[in-house]
Amino acid sequence: MTRIFITGAFFGVEVYLPYLLREEYFLAPDRAGLILTASALCWSVGSWLQGKLGERVSSSTCITLGAVAGSVAIATALATAIFHPPVIVLVCGWAVGGFGMGMIFPRQNVNMLALSAKEEQGFNSSAMSVADSLGNAGATAIGGVIFAMAAAGTGFVSVFTFSLVLILILIVISPRTKGRPVSLAD
């Protein structure tokens, strides 16, 4: 469930960010897409950091920290849709979200493998891939309906609010993540 909520919340917003930057800030497509690059670079940093923290930080803590970073990013996107601050505010906020995703994704993968019997690892890896797709496609589809049905000028606010609810649910359930701190050497 944590994987469905994080992919749904994060990618449910990310798909709209270049569109927001084109429509509200009149940026060229190449410049609007740079927000995705900032996020991807910070995703790498978050992934590296959670690996360095290893056994010193539990999986549930990494997932919760990543979800909090994601909520900051989504709240920044929502605030941008409402208040229209300078673009750099959104870029920095979304970079924080990328960092959070880097904290979550590898830790969930390693945790899932550690909790799976050897004969279940392939099935469980596939199930996690399905959860990624379900969260991403489901939130994007629901977000599209929300965007289309929103009152004029409130599409971005409505979709970002929906994603913020998803990530807040993740923050509530993430401390319940089971597992043990593991290293890749296990």
C-alpha cells in the first residue's frame, strides 16, 4: 500500500507540473521540463543517503521521512497553483520531493526482499511493480477526471489537493511498515 500511495501522490502531481509552468508561467517546454531534472537529481541524492544510513535508520523511518519530504513538495505545488510565487519556489519544492522518493524507493525494495522467502522474491518484486503502475496510472486517471471536472481555473488546485491527501495517508500508515534494517550484503 505504501508504494501505491507514494507513486500515486508523487506522479499524480509531477505529470501536471510542466503543464502548470506552461499555462501559468508561460515557460517554453524545455524550461518547464527542467523541474523534472531537478527532482531526478535530488532523487539520486536521497537514494544515496538512505543507502549510506543503512542499518542506523529503520525502513519505516526512511519511508516516513520520504513521505514528509513528498508532502512538502506537493504542498509547494499546491501553494504555487494558488499563489503563483516565483518558479524557483516550485523547482526547489519539487526537488525536495525527488529527494523523498529517493529515500523511499530503494528502502522499500530492499525491505520487500528481506521480508520475502527466497521462493517468493520474484512474485513479490512483480507485485511491487504492479503497485507502482497501479498507483501511478490510478492517480493520474483520477487526477485527470478531477482536473476535467474542476471549476474553471481550479484544475491544478483540485488535483494537487487530491495528491496531498494521498501522501498524508501515507504519512499516517508508514510507521506501520514492517521489516528490519538490512544491508545489501544480507
